[in-house]
Amino acid sequence: KDGGAKVIAFAPALVLAKRLVRTGVDGLVIEGSEAGGHIGPVSLTVLAQEILPHISEVPVFVAGGLGRGDAVAGMLEMGASGAQLGTLFAAASESIAHENFKRAFLRASARDALPSVQLDERFPVIPVRGLVNAGTRRFLAHQAETLQRFQSGELTRDAAQLEIEQFWAGALRRAVIDGDVENGSVMAGQSVGMVSDVLPVATIVSTLVEQAIAALARRGEGAGTDQRSEHSAA
């Protein structure tokens, strides 16, 4: 901030959002568990209701599972200043992601984008949402094997934790850049099922805007109908 940069922070709960505002951040992002990559435990639907009505000092942007303009419009009506969309643009024409990565998105449905699984609470796994593949299945087996080695005394607790954490080292690059979508980490949000084609960013943005405008127009028409009904009743 001292150098003139704007600081935008992630706020996974209202208490933290208020604390971040007091520290002087310029904006907040509230990201629901529907998002791809590292996630928290609460959905955007709940976070938006919890946080948006109570934060007005700085812009608040919403993220997680957004794939249509009408959904974005709904969040704006709730008080959001804007939206952050990742999954929808990861498969854009301009994206540097490997073609295999983009094709994996086109094949996937929302049910294919699952958070990583933790087998033992003594060895925490940071939840990451991505497409299920050979790598995610092997990670479960790796955790089980590491737990056995810990229980047998072969590994200390710290060494076992490190074994688990290092499993995914470099895995995102393997998937995104190298195109190994079976063994790499194919991070994707639940909106991946709405990715139906590889399109230019301009087309994606235009579609989002058109969907938002259409949704707002429908709501305006609905409000007009309600008012006419009230006048008729009077």
C-alpha cells in the first residue's frame, strides 16, 4: 500500500472480513467452497448472506461456482461489487493451459470436481477442489501407505506429514502446462460443467453480460407486473 498498490484480501468469514477492513485493505474477495483450487468449508450462497449486508466500507467481490451472468447479477443485487470467475476462463482460447487441460474441462460435470480427501485428522490435508483422476485416487493410497509407515514407526509424525504434503509438488504445472491431466492436479470449480466450448475471452464476457442484462430485464418486468396487479386490485 505504501507504494500505491491496492490490497485485496480473501475473507472466509464475517469476523475476519471486519478485521481486514480495520487493517486498511482496499477490497475483499469472498470465495465459496464451490471454487476450484484451495477452498474453505462454506458455500458462496451462505458467505454472501453472512458478509455482504455487513461490509460497505470497501468493495466486496464474490467467487466460487459462478458460471453464468444471471448468477453474477443476483450477487450484485445482494450487494457485491463484482465477481471473480476462474474456471470459466481457464478454458478460454487465450488461456495458456494445455489443450488436454481444456478438453478435460469440456468433458467434466460439476460432480467431477471434488475436494481432496483427508484420511486421518492427525495429518491434515489442505482441501483443494479439482477433477477426479488417477492422481487423486493415488493420493488416497499414498496417504494410507504413509499412515501405515507412521504407525509402524518407520516415519516420525513430521516426516509422515511431509510425505503427504509433497505428493502434489509440481502437480498443477504438470496438468496445466505439460498436459498430464491424469496424474497432475486439474484444479476446477463446480462451474466446470458449464464450460461447453473453448471460446475467446471477449465472447465469454459478452455472454455473461447478455445473461446478466436479460436476468435484470426479467426481474424488472416482474416488478412491473406486480405493480399493475396492485393498481388493478385498488
